[in-house]
Amino acid sequence: MNRSSQPPVPGGRLTEPAERLDSVPGPYGKQRRKQTDSALAPDLSQMSMSGQDTLNNSSPFASAVKSSSRGGLASVARLVKLGRCKNVVVVAGAGVSTASGIPDFRTPGTGLYANLEKYNIPYPKAIFNIDYFSNDPQPFFSLAKALYPGSHRPNYIHYFIRMLHHKGLLLRVYTQNIDGLEKLCGIPDDKLVEAHGSFATAACHLCYTAYPAKEAKQAIMNDKVPICTFCAATVKPDIVFFGEDLPQKYFLNTQDFPKADLLIIMGTSLQIEPFASLVNTVRSPVPRLLLNRNAVGPFKKVPLRRADHMELGDLEETVRRFAEMLGWNDDIEELMRSQETLSLPTLISSPLSVDQTSCQSRGAPAGTETSRSRAGGQRGASSGSEETDSKSSASSSQST
């Protein structure tokens, strides 16, 4: 079904963080984007609790972080071991894939947005803006050559999430990443919501006619622009750009989050809406565990909600400690070894029809609903990431 004939669903469109144009020239064009003062203020409190941290021990935020971090993993591990957490929802961002060698979006110096000057765009996020893409797709296609999945492998964090499924505890994982690593490590399609799309499928950005993903990749890799055979507009991979609607599968959140008895948030900046607001939709008594490099979203507030816990620092190291507390470390390492010996499924497939492609951001097997046919006329694709926090574009720091 052509999505353009459907009315938009409220809250279903990917939006950029609140920003304003500053008159000061920047590296991306005549003007640079700058956060408002109200947006900058919270950022000043995003300090890490790793060994290199420079938190002022006298600050109330430092005290709150210390008290919340001390014993946070142990408290949640105890609940899991007691069988109190049987419906675990995971919210993942670009930081999850950092250990796989994929840069995140916002880390100064190494993040994706800090290294886009060569594409001659007006501001960093323009490269994932659908209106900008419509006018000039070449900057995105130049970047896409480096973003296509295939050269990276899942890391320990991905397999920890897979182990949650193996233990029968995973209700769903909602990921902002477009790198396909959750799928690659073996998390089943029915447990995975790729909220910002993937490179696994492709379609016309105007009429949404499906286009063979392999042909789209071949064209992009050869510095050519794939063209829709129906309307002659530009074809792009199904990653959700700013200004596009999210896949229909994203709206499983209205069922999943009220059912959750544990929410694990990892590797995300919680700055991209509507994804960022998902963490506020679990019931108030439900434990929320933030595993991240920085305090983000509601975890920057002092004091924290009674059921909130956070552990700040290197994400892979933190997840390993969590797995050891649960007694899962040996199982995860064995799973990683066994998975590497298997032939890994291809990430790029040629959809037979719109209704046979996956609506998931990273793409799923034929037979599932595609983002193109989703109800509510939501535009499919998937954003990248961490900004769409991962997105294959994605993740050098734990906060996208």
C-alpha cells in the first residue's frame, strides 16, 4: 500500500533535537547550528563516572551519581536472579556498537558529526535530513559507502542482549542503530525493533516503490545515484531520516513498555524523538537501569526516581560486570564462539514486494510487514542513528 495515501500517525516522525541557527560561521557552511541555552545547560552535567572522570565531588549531581551507581548493578542483578524480571525491554543506541569499531554520532573529535566537513553540508545533521536529501542526495551517498554493513561483527554487548532472549527474559529490544548487528548476533526478528531502519532494504524516497537493495548498494558503491523505475526519483536505503515517519513496528512500544518489569537503557544520548521518550513510558515502580558513558535523559535529574539505577563508564566493561553478577559470562562467551563458526545471514536482501519486506529498521525476512506498508502512513526508513545514536553510522561513545 502506498503510504502517501495514509494519514500521519501522531508522534511517529523522527525529529531533530531543538536547535537554532547561530550567526557565527561554522565548518559546515555559512551558518552553524547551535543548541539553545536551555539545551546546553543539561549537557554540562553529562559527566562520566569512569576512572578518568573529573566530577566535582562536592556537587549534588556527583553525589547522586555515586549513590545511584554504587550497588546499582548488584541490585538489578539480584532482582533478575530472584525471578522478578521476566519481561525485560532493552533500549539501545550507538554506544552499543562502539566496541565493534563503529563510530557514534556525537563524541567530540571521533563522532560522525565531527567529521563531515568534507561533504560540504550546511550543518552536520543535514546529511540525514530528508528535505536536504531531496535537493542534494550526493553527500549522503558519499557517506553511505562507509556506513554499509558488512565489515563489522557483533560484540559482547550484543550477545548479552541475545542471552536475555536465550534465558527467556527479553520482551523486546528497541534499537536506534542501523548497523544490523543485533540481527547478525542472532536476536530473532520478533524480538527486535529497528526503530530507525536499516540498509537491508531500499525504496524510492518519494513514491516508496521498493527497489532491490543489492542494486542500490552496487550503485552507491560505484558513485552512482539509484533511480526509481516508477517515478524516476532518487532511491535510498530504508534508514529513517529526520522528517520521515518511523516503521509501523516501532509502535509495538504501546504494548511492550506497559508490560515491562525491567528497562535496560544502554549506549544512547536520548536526544532523538520520539525514541528518547520511550524510557518514560514504563510504570513508575519498574526499575530502569542506565548503562552508559554519560547520564542522559531523566537520569540527569537529581534526585533520581526511586527505581532508577545507573552505571556510568565504558559500556562493554560494565555489561561484562553485569553478566558476571548474573552468572552469564561463560554462557555469553560460548555463544559468541559458537556464533562465529556459523555462516552469518546476509544483511542485504532483495524484497519481493512491499508487503514482503520487513518493517524493521535493519530489515527482516519476507512475510513481515514492511515500513512502507505500515499503517498510519509512516514513512519508512531508519535513521541513523545515534542520531539516530547508531546507526551503522554509528557509535563511538556510549551516548549517541
